[in-house]
Amino acid sequence: MELLIVTAGETGPRIDAWLPQAVPGLTRSAAQRMLENGEITLNGLPVKKNHKLTAGEEFTVVLNDAVEIPILPQDIPLDVVFEDDDVIVVNKPRGMVVHPAPGHPMGTLVNALLYHCGDSLSGVGGEKRPGIVHRIDKDTSGLIIAAKNDAAHLALSAQLADRSLSRVYEAVVVGSFREDVGTVDAPIGRHPNERKKMAVTSQNSRPAVTHWEVLARYRGYTHLRCRLETGRTHQIRVHMAHIGHPLLGDEVYGHARLPEKGLTGQCLHARELKFIHPRTGEPVRLITELPDYFLDVLTRLGSEI
């Protein structure tokens, strides 16, 4: 059991809607159960789930030990890039949701991992996310790592926190760049008006840094390599849109709502993953090939310029 003090920085939202944004890995249903069980208090008193926030309030949250999550295993083929007794790395296909959520109770990476790994998945990820150390969006393809035991999960999470776990993506964005390399250093937080979106903002945000490098230039588009220094939700998508170069096909942060170059959903692939093995201490570097949809987009863009 762990005690966590969370300070509300905004006024208005209900606490059961706000807590999942403030506590990584906590779902709204889990937050509601914790509120009902008196595990979240304000000034020593239990908080009702419909409590509306006042800026500056400090809530004490009791984080209980992870419990077994009743999610059904599914026999879904996985492209396993690396696997041993501690870690599994999968090349996630575009269109696969990482963990169960409203509207996607089955067919997720977690369902597939539970079938593939059996009982050997960490419980640290919390409800509906056993083993998951980090996540990538449904329409983002590429490498994602999961832990098979709690010790590995904690070690990998620590690497995420101290930035020794490296993730490199490739993307196609709209527009042209004068420079060959650059960095976007802009904090990311929840969008002030659209709660399902993220945005570059100074309010209730966290530092976010993305390093980019031009791989190829096309007429009206650019093929980039992006290295994450931090790992915020939708970071590359938000940062590229912020500097005026939204990802090709991005229906949330881009300008177009119609398919671009035959693509719906962002053209983004998690191509490279580097980490320190949690048991051996040896560095592990994994690289995948670009998937067919990405290569098809590059073909549609025509000749480089």
C-alpha cells in the first residue's frame, strides 16, 4: 500500500473524472471504486465521487497492491520481436488497441498477451493493463514492451522515468522543413476545451521534449525520425501539430477529415526501442522494418525532392 498526495490545479471537474488524469494508470471505474471505499480523502474525510474540484485542494490517495484483472485471453497472433522470462516486446499492428477500454473490450494487445503469456504478466499496470509498461495509440504501429513480472515492470518504469528507455519513431508529416534537425520543447496537458485531446499548454501540463530529424522530403510532405525525450500522451502528434506540421492522416490533430494519400489515422511507426534488461543489466536494442501501410504512403508521395 502506498499513500499519494495529489493537488488539484483546476476548478470545476468531478473528482472521479479528474483522478485518472492526475494518477497515471488509474481508470475512472477504479477511481470510483476507491472513492466508494473511502480510499481517497480530503482533510481526512472521504470524498464523494461527484465532488467538484476547487483549485488547491490536496487529496490523499491510498494505492493498494495490484490485484488480478479479470480480462479474457484471446488467441490473437502476435509479432513477437523479443521475449524471455522477464520481458516481451511486440511489433503492434496498426489498428490494434493496447488495452481494453469502453468500446474495445476485446481484441486488444492485452487480451493477446494474456493468451500468449498465460499467468506470467506483471500486475503493476493496474486494472485492464497487466504487464503494460507504456502504450502507443491504436493507429500507431510498432514496438511496445510488456513486463512478465513485477520486478521487471518496476525496473522498466524507472527507465521510462529517468529516460534511459529510448523510443524512436518514424512519421510522415504535412509540409516542408528548412532545417534538417530540430527539437520541440513544449509542455503538454489536457486540452482546455476538448477533454479527449491533449494540447501544448502551460496549465496543468508536464514537460515534453521531442527531437526530430528529416529523413526525406517530398512535395508537400516530410518523412521524419522522432526521438522521445519524454513520453506524454499523443506527444509526437501534439508537438508536430503545434509547429504546423500535423501527421499525415491524423484525424484528431490534423486539418483534414478526409483520407490523405489513402490513409485514415496518423502515419506513425514506433521503429526502435532501447532499454536495459531488468535482470541481466545488458543493453537491448530492437529495430523493426517499416510496415506495408507506411511504405505504401511513401510510394504514393512520389519522388523525393
